[in-house]
Amino acid sequence: MPANVIFLGGVGLGKTHLASALGYEACLKGYTVLFATAIDVINTLSAAQAAGRMKQELKKYIRPSLLILDELGFLPIDKTGADLLFQVISQRYEQGPIVITSNRAFKDWPEIFNNDSTLTSAILDRLLHHADTILIQGKSYRMKEQID
């Protein structure tokens, strides 16, 4: 079972770039990859749920060999969004790896998931069971030129 990878760190440190590089490498090896922001996944599934197409749309996130969820925690997620993201993570658990980028430490994840500590614990339990967490520190690459 390939491991999940979670990139944690501040803004502009290359988390998305690294996640994309893993996705690109997986594509070169013949694996299917889906890259999406966490908010895009939530918005897509929310619209599908309202239209009665939830099951079909959920497959889009379950089926690929690798799912990359970018920018988890950059925008607040309401209860419905947290529940929808949980479904994706739960159904992928031990089925296929997820790469996640986040600017938030794990201790702050309940704030991401509508302050639902039970749901957050369930999500982290599934994600971290088979995971490599990479903490990235430093100064923003985007801001480097502005500061110099």
C-alpha cells in the first residue's frame, strides 16, 4: 500500500510544486492522477449532492491511482463541506494514496473542519495511518525577490 504524503508549511514554500511533481512522476509511471484544491472538491461534490449525482461524482475522486488535495485549510470549510471531504478520505482509505498540502499544523485541523474534533480525529486517523508527513519551513519563494 503506497503511503499518503502530507506537506505542511507556510505560504510560498513549494508545497503545491512538490505535490505536482509527485503527480507528474506518477503519471510518467502510468498511474492515473487527479489534482484539485480541497475547496474545488467540496464545491463539486456539494453541487452534485444537490443535483442527485453524488455517487457518480464521488467516484471521480475515489477512482484515480493518486489523488492530490491542494490547499487544505486555506479557506474555512462548513459542516457539509467537512462531511463531503471526509467521505472522499474515508472511501480512499487503504484503496489509494492521497497527497495533501496544508498551511496548518495538525493541531489546528479542527479549525479547518468546522471545529468538529470528532470528524477531524477520524480524518487524521485515516490519513496518518499510512503517511509520510513533510514539514517545510523557510521564507516564501514568491516573496524572496520582494525582500531582496
